[in-house]
Amino acid sequence: MEWTPFKWRGLISGIIQGGFSFGAALAAVVEAAFIGFFGVKALYTYAWRYLFLTSLVPAVIALIIRITMKETPVFEDVRANKLIRKSPFLDLFRKPYRRDFFQLMLYMTGLFFSAYALFAFVPAILEHSPSIYGLGTADTIYSYGTYAAFAGAVTIGALSQIIGRRKITIIWAIITAIISIPIYYLLIYSATIGSVTLSTLTVIIIGFTTQAPWGIVPVYLSERFKASMRGFGLH
């Protein structure tokens, strides 16, 4: 966010945060490939170990990026002007940062509950009774939800630049409150009767809805804390 010009921050924020959903989508594709090659029985007994080893590829790439990444000009300016705080963690619990810190803790807690409505609950609904889908079909349907999640994060991130971070969050919270219960009952029903089309459409809606507000998280959090507090405020 500190490298990004202001007018592009919303879009870039959505792309960055959408990387999480893109990773989940990629994981679903890799799992489907392993199911096709080894079969479901082998995946349960021994091939899951090979599946887990594939996570080393993005881990190595991420490590290389992090090691070679330079500090931002904003941080270098803070360091040059000796504005780095001696006790930034403790300062989070003091005025004027205390209110922001606890408000953001509540905000992020709600977002995590929302996020795992896709990543935890949807696979469980698709893969277990009363659903009649096999693992391969359930995995394919779930992958469409992760694609929609990426699209949602990018879309809302970009819209936040026009509408505003706070306003778009409130609007999306209202939408989520209205559709959350009906959409999950629809998913359970569609999985019970084996309607792949209806299940896929439902999962796409869930993916888009639950992950869209995450598109503003990188930019919103970075804008809520001063550069001297940002590292501890975010983490």
C-alpha cells in the first residue's frame, strides 16, 4: 500500500487480498489433479502427503520475495526523521490509538467469521451427508466459489476508491445479513438433491459475498495507522 499511488490503492488492495482466494482456488485445482491421478482412496491413505508437499513451492517463492523486498520510502522517511516509536505495541493501548485498535480488532474478528463461512463451511456441506456429491464433484463446485471470492475482493477494493472504505463496508454488511441464512439453506438443499448447477451458483454467491469486503483490508488498515505505528497496528 505504501508503494501504491492513492488513486490505485483500492484496486491494488483488492488484488493483494484476492491472492488468498486465488491460492485457495489453486489448491483446489491441485487437489483435483491429485484425485484424478491417484484416486480418492489413495489420497486418503498416502497421497495426501505428496499433496501437502506442493505447498513448498509457493512458500519458497514467498520467502524469496520477502528477503529481496526493499523498505518503502514512507518507512525510510520515518527512520530518517527518527520517528520510530520506542514502545509501539504498548502505544496501541494508549490514546489516541487505543480506540482505533479495539475497533479494528472487532472489525477483523467479524471478517474472519465471514471468511471461514466459505473456506470451512462450504467444503463441509458439499462433502458430507446429506450432500450426495463425491469428493471430486464437491471440490470442483467449491473451486468456483474461490474464483468468485477473488473477483469479489478485486471488485470491492476498486469500488472503495469511489464510494469510500467505510460506506462500502456498511453496505456489504447489510447485504450479508440479509442473504446469509437463506443462501446456506439453499446450498444444503441443492447438495441434497444433487443439483450441480444450483450448488455452483450458490457457492459463487457465497464466495463473492463473504470475501468481497476483504478487498479493502490492506488499504483500510494501512490508512488507519500512522507509518510509525503501522507494523504493530496491523500485526
